[in-house]
Amino acid sequence: MVNRLPPLNPLRAFEATARHGSLTKAASELNVTHGAVSHQIKALEQSLGVKLFERIGQRVRLTPHGAELLPAVSTAFDGIAAATQRLTRPASSGALSVSCVPALLLLWMTPRLGSFTAQYPDIQLTLIPSNDPRDIRAPHIDVCVHYGDGSWADCWMRKWSGLELFPVVSPTLINNRPIRSVRDLADHVFLHGDDGREWHTWLAAADALDLERGRRHHLGDARMATEAAVHGHGVALGDSVTASALLARGMLVAPFSLSVPAVDDFYVVCRNEMRTTPIVQVFIDWLFAEKAGDDGRADAPVAGRIIGRRKRPQLKVIGAKAAG
């Protein structure tokens, strides 16, 4: 394969001449003489056995053979330049752009920024609240922490965390309007962070799909639904990652000991070429180290998982006097 590749210098002369449409401008860019560029192009034409340029006055124009070769050569040089830039990008300083699920960014990542800054004071983060899959290939975004099924194509990814879903409510609301059984949820506003599928999953596990649900709000995402629950506007479905700190601080309580696995998971995702960038590796390593620390602490705000969901689960009511 290597033996069939033309020499590098003739390819550089060809690419620069094609881009400028001028031997003189190509020579100036490459810091060589006009004659040297002409010689390199002739050598490349002889090597390939085709004519790559034709002269038009003082300028040159690609032949069909030259036009066919140029995209591959340009892409190769662009790739080399990008790889060189990544390799020389320092690991512990510079700018890093991160796209993150809004709820995870607000409720999990932002409270931990102090930990990251203490370890890497010279890295400037740009944090973008988003779960848009187009961010994965956006040139201005270095790495994503997204929620999904892991089906993104042609990129590097690694599962960061699964999560469990369970009802959460403010202590004030539950004290004013007690939740002693799953049937008491009918007296509360259901707060949805999605199209309703997650609540449907939890109610199915609780054998309560027949529960009358009159009042409900669709808030657009989990972050907004959780915030609405904190402010006492109803009952939301929290999760074991983003709601844990709110439960620990007493801003929310989990009235039932029943949780269900979420449909999707959190993933760290980036373009394949970004994975080897030192500053991206530093951030990814920090993400997984922080998550391992959380797992080691095992706060476990929800008191268990369903075993044998075909049976009607015994729902234990907890935290009803948390604000007393």
C-alpha cells in the first residue's frame, strides 16, 4: 500500500497549486521557487501517468484526472493537520466544549464543577444544555454526555450510567396532601418530563394503570419536571442520578420504595477523532471517576427494586413527615 503512494512533496505542490490556481502562489505558500513547484508537479504526473493541469494564460486549471485526485489529497492533508493539532493540544489547559443532558448538567455536573476546577484550573469549560444527537458531530463541541439507547453511528461512545425512576415530591406538598398509597396519587398533579411513557412504566410496575389521572403537566424535559416538583407543583419521576442530591438535602422525598429501570441510559459520546485528544480524555476520566465515587457512597434514596413484577408490589410509603 505504502509503495503505491506518490511522494509527499509532489502531492503538497499539487494540492497548493490546485487550491490557488497558480504556480507562483503555490510556490510562495510552500516557500520554494516557481521552478521547484513545476518540477514536483511534472514528477507527480510522470508517476501517475496522467496530466493533472492545463495552462490558461498565467493560471492553471485542473484536468479531469486532477479534479478526481484533489478531494482525496485535500482530505488527507486536512486529516493530518487536524491530528497534529489534537496531539499538540495540552491535556490540562485550554478550552473544552461539552454538550450535556439538561437535567444532568444542572443537577449533577454543575454542583461538581468545583472538583473539576480544583484538578484542572487551566481548562475553560463551555457547558451546553442539550440532548440533540447532532451535537455529536458538531465541530464546535468536543464531547457529549447524552441520554439514549446507544445507537449513534460512526462515533466513540461508552455507557456512563444506567438509572432508576421513582416518584418524587416536595416535603411541603406531601405533608399538606399525604401520599399513603399509590391510589393517593390521583389527588396530585402528574408532572411529565417526556410524553408520558415513563409514568406509564412506573404505574404498570405498581399495578396501577387503572389509576385515574386527571391533572397533569408536560414540562418538556426531566430537569423542568424535577424543578416543578421541588416547588410543590405536583409529583414527578426522579431518577437515581439527578435526584439523589435533592433527596439528600431534603428538597424532595421519595414516597415509595418502588423504582423501575429507565428505558435508556447516559452515554459519553464524541467523534472518533476526538477520543484521542488529551484534554477530552482528561474530562472523560474525570466523569467516570466522579460517578465511581457516587456509586461508592451508595446513598440509595430509593429503598429497593421490583422483584417479580407480575405480582402486585407492596408499596412502602416513606418520608411523609420529612418537613416536620
